[in-house]
Amino acid sequence: MSHTIMRQHDRIAVAMRVFGAVGLAFALLLNASFAARAGPLCLNHGDLTERLRDQYAERRVAIATTATGSLVEVFSSPDGATWTMVVTLVDGRSCVLIAGENWMETQQVAADGPGV
């Protein structure tokens, strides 16, 4: 019985290493895409929004605040071809969280309306 438990433990350990390696590769890929897409990850807010406007024709299309007081913004090109999500921390730094393609607007559903 303990041999079976040990085998299961080994399988779980192998699976965790595989998922960890995949997660690390994904994080490195995202980091590389950030560097290629938006230059430095963090800038002052004005410089970052100017860069998004000048290089990608992106304007802010969504805004929210977090429980910790940070500001989250989504910028998108007029046709939605590119988009960038930015967080502005309480210390004033604005950092690219993630960027992508094919931004699509959806209708906002009322709080008591159907869920998605």
C-alpha cells in the first residue's frame, strides 16, 4: 500500500514540475511580449499613455479601481486590433499588465441581469 501511495506522490510531483515549467515558460513568453510590445514595463502614466497612443493609436476604453486603490485601465485601438491593460499603483507608477489583439466591446449587463 505504501508503494502505491509513493507512486501517486511521484506522479503528483512530476505533474507539478511539468506545470511549473509550463507556467515559467508562459511567464517568460509574456514578459518577452511585453518588452517587444510596450518597451519598459513601467513608466509614469503620461509617458505610458502617450506611447500607447503614438505607437498603437490606443485610447482608454475601460477603467476600474482595485480594493487596494490601484487604477486599472484598458487601452484599445479604434478597430480593436490591439489592446493593453495597465495598472497605476498608489505610488504613481503605471505598468503594463498584459497586451493583446482583437479587443471586443460587450454590452454592460445590469447587476440583477443575466450572468455571463
